[in-house]
Amino acid sequence: MDNSLLISLSHQLAAYRSMDAIANNIANASTPAYQREEPTFQEYLVQVPPAQGQVGTQTLSFVQDTGVVRDLSEGDLNTTNAPYDMAIHGKGYFVVQTAAGERYTRNGHFGLNDAGQIVTSNGDAVQGDGGPITITPDDGDIHFAQDGTISGKNGQIGRIRIVDFANPRLLTKEGSSLYAANGQSPADATGFTLQTGMLETSNVKPVLEISHMIEVMRAYQATASLTQSQEDLLRNAIDKLGSLPS
């Protein structure tokens, strides 16, 4: 394949990757605590011998996909008044016990299961300092302190475990707003406040995402037009060569 077509293809693949990330961000704009993602790219240079009529080594510039960056900025806090909805203001993650082991989330849309344990919408137990937290009818009115301490009429029940990581961007997304540690060791979070009756909203700004989508579409169309022009030149050259007498 011609080098110019390969370069155009790398640009088109980058645009496709960007569109995929934008679509995923928009789809999760209403997901509590969702953190927007953006693919990252870098220039990849290749040295090739000169073609006919060229002098010296030629440099080709391709686009290389280098991964996805997650925006860790905090979303707005939205009041729900649901008794077990919680939002972390500051850095940190709730700890959840799943069938695959401990996972971490900032989505604090919690409730109680039949056993009185605080659980996620998927039924996974939210962890306290000593394991799952159980609320019983004897506890009466429940109070959540800003440090995560839970107390009832008979005193302290437990404390919501909130952890942080040296590099949260290295956490692996697993779906359902959950992340795996990916080899990192969690440490107790500091400097946060726990807000109850509230949920952290997604940090996606739909208007900005749509503006970005338009920019990516225009870049894709420009690259596609360049590819089509190159293909037309090749087709015309082949037609002319084919019309020459043998």
C-alpha cells in the first residue's frame, strides 16, 4: 500500500478511536461519579529510502495510539436526600467486596439488603474498617459523620472505609463504576468529607463533548478526502498506463 494511504489510515483510526471515547463519555453523562476518558496519541516517525525523484532519506509521520487518560476531576454534588446515598468530596474511593475481590468506586448510590448490610446497586457489600457494615432496626436513626463514622442510638456502628492510591489513573476500569487496584496498595484517604443524601455527578460536560465530536468529524472528513484524492490519482495513472500501446 502507498505510504500516503497508510498515513491517512493511521489518522482515520485515531479519529475513530476519539469518536468511540466521546460516544462513551456522552452515554455516561448521567452515571454517578463517572470520570470522562480521552484517548492519547503521539507522533510515530519512520525513516524510509527516497522514492523516485526524491533526494535523501524521507520521514513519514504516523499517528500512534498510546492509551486512554481518565479525567480525575471531581463532579458536582447533587442532592438526592436518599438516606444511604453518599458522595466523597475530595480524593478517595469507597471499598466494595465483590465475587472477584475488593474493588473501588466513587459511585455512592447505596442501599440496604435483606440482611441489613450497606450494599451497592449490584448487591456488593460496602466495606467498613472491619468489613461489611450492618444496620439493624435496634440502631434507630442513623447518622453519618463527614469522616465516614456511622452511629445510631446505641453508639458507633462502624466507619465507611475510604481509600486512595498513589496513582489513581493506573486503576483498571471493570464496569458498573468499579475499578481494580491493578497492583497498587490502597491507603486510607485523607482530606475528604463524606456527604450523605448526595451523589457525585459525572464530570462529563455534554456540550464540550459534542463540540469535540464536531472537530473530530471534520478532521476525519479532511483525511478521508485526502485518501480519496490519492486513490483517484492512482486510478488515473493505472488507466493511462493501461491505455498505452503494448
